[in-house]
Amino acid sequence: MGTHLKVGKGLVAGALAQADELGCEAIQIFVGNPRGWALSQGNRDEDARFRKGAAERGMRTFIHSPYLINLGSPTRETYERSVASVAHNLMRAAELGVEGVVVHTGSFVDPTGSGEQYAAAMRQVRDGLLPLLDVVADDGAPWLLLEPTAGQGRSLCAGVDDLQPYLEALDFHPKAGLCLDTCHVFAAGAPLDEPGGAAATLDRVVEIGGQERLRLVHANDSMDVRGAFRDRHQKIGEGHIGAPAFAELLAHPATAGVPFILETPGSRDVEDGQIGLLKRLRAS
């Protein structure tokens, strides 16, 4: 259990120190400006200290790629920058020894919902990601973790069923993992707020992707009702999903050993109780 942390003072003095303060068992970070294209270079000594510090703590670590990335964009410059950014973040992941890089699955930005534009966008996803996945094909290399979106705009992958054609486009590559964002999948229509709905959602994820593809959960409650297609995170248990859904997710075999990362209001505050709540739900 853990949360997304700001690097701020540095990977060690910032991220790892705050992780200790919060009682994190897992963390997620950005390795550059999340709303920019600059490819920030690391510091070899700092990278080594982070790797060593995370290993000593048994800390599970992940990188979230920049928000601007859209591999389905019809704008050539955006697409090319997106591929370069994913490649850079995978390189930084290898340097830092993190488990995976989260990337949003993107949209095809067509107000008409054109089938031709969708197909063209999926070809771009394939052409952009398959060579990168082949580079990280080794067992010890970081995973590329595909995160379906909340369904806003012309999403290429939002609802769980959308994972089927997306993974097919990538030939179900063995290093194409999944990051399930609970707010996103709920916004796209998954019945997490119903008894049995969270388990059924995970059953479908496993049916499509297989047993080992789910590598990370973004644990976020939702300010909006199911199917609203709105990505507005809420504290665990204070939104429309509710704490029982997270207990159900944690009890499912598909999440055994899978880190849960908070991206919710207040989750970086020492006095906030959400990490503790998730730990109690796990224990129960």
C-alpha cells in the first residue's frame, strides 16, 4: 500500500523520506514534468541511492509517465513525442530499478467517432509500443503498464472490455502489463459500487489479459456516479465507489501481491488515514 509522491527534494531526501513518514510499502513517482515534454536526465549517484534505499526498505516502486502522452493522436508531433517519452521513461525505470511505467492508453481525438480514425490510432499504438516492448522483453526489465482512461473524449481503451482489442493490437505482448485505476474503470461503467461488482470486474480483467498481467492498482474513490465518464478522484470510502469495493478487490486472487497506489486528495498528508485504511481492509 502506498501513494503517488512528489520527488521535490530528490528521490531519496524527498520521495523515500516521505514514504517512510507515511508508512508506504509502495510508491509511484514522476521522473520529470508530468505536463511537459522535456526528457529529464537522472543523476547516476542519486539513482543508485534510490535503488539501494528502495531495496533496503522492500519498497515497490513505479513511474507514472507524463499526462501529455497520447499514442493515438492524429497530430504527428504529439505521436512522435509520445513514443519518445514512453521510451525515455522506460529507460529511467531501468536506471532506477522500478517495476513498471504507467502510461495512459490514449484517445483518437475525433469528434465524429470515425471507425477509420480509431483503426488508424490503434495502428499507431501498435507501431509505437511494440518495438519498445521488445526492448524490455527480459524478465528483469520494467513492465509497460497500460492504464485505461475514464472514457472521456474518444478513448481508445476505457471500459474493461476495451482491453481486448488494445492488447490484441500489441499481440498480447508478455511485457504489456495493466494498471487498473478504480476511478477510471468506475467512470467507464464498471459496477464497483454493487456487491460482487468489483470481483466480477477483476474476473473479466483476468479473462481478457490472463493471470499475471495486472501489476498495479490505482486505488481511487470517485466524486461522480458510475458511468459519468469523469475522472475526479475522492478519498477511499468517501466517494460513490465506497470502501467495501476495495475490500472486495483486495480479497480477489488477481490482486495477490499487487501494489495499491493512492492518487486521492490528502493521501500525501501524514495525518491522512487512507493508507492505514487500505492496510486494514487488506488484513480483514
